[in-house]
Amino acid sequence: MPVSRQSQAKATKSHPHSQRVAGGAALGSPPSAQKLPELDESMMRRALALAKKGEGRVEPNPMVGCVIVRNGCVIGEGYHRRFGGPHAEIEALGSCTRNPRGATVYVSLEPCCHQGKTPPCTDALIQAGVARVVTPLRDPNPAVNGKGLRQLRAAGIAVTTGVLVHEAAEVLAPFLTRVRLGRPYVIAKWAQSLNGILVPPLGQSKWISGAISRRAVHRLRARMDAILVGVGTVLADDPLLTARDVPLRRRALRVVLDGKLRIPVNANVVASARTRPMLVLTTPQALKTKKAQQLTRKGVELVACKTRSGRLVLGDCMSRLSDRGVTNLLVEGGPMVLHAMLKARLVDEAWAFVAPRLIGGEPQRCCLANVFANTDPRAATVERSGNDLLYRLRLTDLPRAAEARRWK
């Protein structure tokens, strides 16, 4: 997720009694007009913190949180917990300790107004008799895209938009990227030595980073929709591409870029294809080969993508994954795939684990120093990961506030 995010206040897990909010008035007295913007921002931060709890469980839906305030007190809150489950507004209404009639609803994305896996949230808010709805962003989903706000206004509910637009765009970046750009939100991950080596020489340990960093990668995998590598990584390392020994939020689709179907039929990702989803992105010509038939019999799904000069077009590969509902994509290598994704400007975040060691050889083109030299990171953080350092860079822009306000 976005790396420039400042830590947010923790949302409460339960509220058996109504809670007076900071800056709020005594029960029975509405907040003063002077304190209303401050209260709006405070409650929206609380809604965004709640929304983050759904990470890895709600995709391809957006992460959404909701807080309901009446007379300066929180009387209900909730978040979208899982794909197909109740939306945040329904969870919040169901948790109310007081009648929500006349209340203000803070929701981190425009309420839906269409029948999907669940009924429209706008209907529930109207029926509850709420007086005001505050949201940062209009939902770019064509099924909503302002219709929800218009329905609320037509029912006499006051609507305020544009509160904490930047913060909301950070939380919603994966969803916004898929809906507006037609591709997944891409995190590129690698481990390297101090001098920029990503692949140790033959005979040395394949691990560059330490055990704590490797566990962090498994936690990252555990919330991804898909994990992608090039066929070179399969040939060199024979990985499983699964999250292990960490709490699993979803089971990621394993994706291999392989234009010539060089992947061995006995590779770990192929051998486990009937129990863990496995996809190979290849060329139309490769689909006609005997190797394609062998892989299909093993349970591997093959999808043909566009090519240019004999190479897979990465933008088309990303579109194919987005069409399958892939919202969060982790690209793990190898160096050629990482460099190609970075060069095509298809990487939203880079996670570079830098180990305190030197390895002989020339730095790879996708090493951290070259990323800094050839891109303009919008934000960067660094933190310790055992003996390693983890650099997290945002390489693409968030939806700008001006764009979000035009959505009103």
C-alpha cells in the first residue's frame, strides 16, 4: 500500500456505549459550526483507519470504513470485512447504540447505489433517516460514479465531499488504479546487496536478505491477489510462490511470464497447480504447441497476450490480470522482469530489502541506486528489517485532490 502514509489513530474495536468525540459537544448539543471541519477530518481519519482492516480480504472491492456521529458522539462504526459481505455503511448502521436518525455518516468512499452482491447502501442510509453524509471521493466505478451522491441529495440528505482527499486516495490507491487505469496496483519487491547485486553467484546461498525480511515478504504475499515472476526465476529457483507460516488473508494467483513456454512441467508451481491457482501469460503462437497441452493437463491456465518484437507487451499482461479482478499484484523478479516493469512505468511501489553485505559483480539495472537515478520517487521511507534495511518508494502519483474534487 502507499508508503507516504502517516500513521493513523487506531479505530476502536467496539463501542458498547456512545463515545464523545474530540472537539464534540455534550450529548444533545450539535457541534458548533466553527468545530465542524475539525470534527469532519477527525471522523474521516477514524473511518480510513477502519477501512484498512479490510486489506487483503475485500478485493476486488475497495477498502471502506464508516463512522456514524450524532450530537457529537460516535454511535456506530464498521468496515467492509470481506468480499461479498455487508458494506461498511451497513456494518456501521447495524452497530449503532442509538437511533441514527438525524446523524452524520462519515464514509471513506461514495456509498453504492446499485444492487451487487449486497443491496444499495444509499437505500439503507435514506431509510435510516440520516441527515448528512461526508465522503472524500466519488466512486469511479461506472455503476456508481456520482449516482449515489445524487440519490442522497434527492432524498434531502446533505452531502459533503472532498474531506481528506489525499489520505483517502492513499488507502484506496489499489482500487482506484484498477478501476481508473485498467491495471493492478503493482508492488515490485527485491532483495539486494549494498552494491546492487540481486542474484548471488552460483555456489553461494540464494538468500541475500535475512530471515526477518523473508518473513515480511510472506506477510506481503498473504494479502496479494497475484504474485508474478518471469520464467527465468522459475528455472533458477523453482519457487512455490506461496505465503507460508503467516496468517493468510487470501490465496494469491501465481503468475509466470513465459512467451516461449520454457517452464518445466515438473516445476513446483506446475506440480501444485491443481490445488493452488497457476497462470502462465504467453504468446498466441505458444498456445498451439504440445507443451501448452501438457501444462493444461497439469491444471495450469494459459492466456495469450499481445506481443511486440517477439516480447510480451507488459501493459497488455497487466490488463489481462485486471480483467480477472486482480487488484494488488506483487512482482518478485527476476532482474529482467523488474527492470522491464520499472522501465514501462507500471510499478506503483518498490520494496527493496538491502542486506549489509557485498557481492562481486556489476549492479543490476533494477537495483535501488538505479531506481533513484532513473525515476522520481513521490515518497520514500526506510525502516529496519532485522539486519537489513527496507526502502519503500512510491513511484506513481496518487489521484490529485483537484481531480477528486472535479468528481463531485
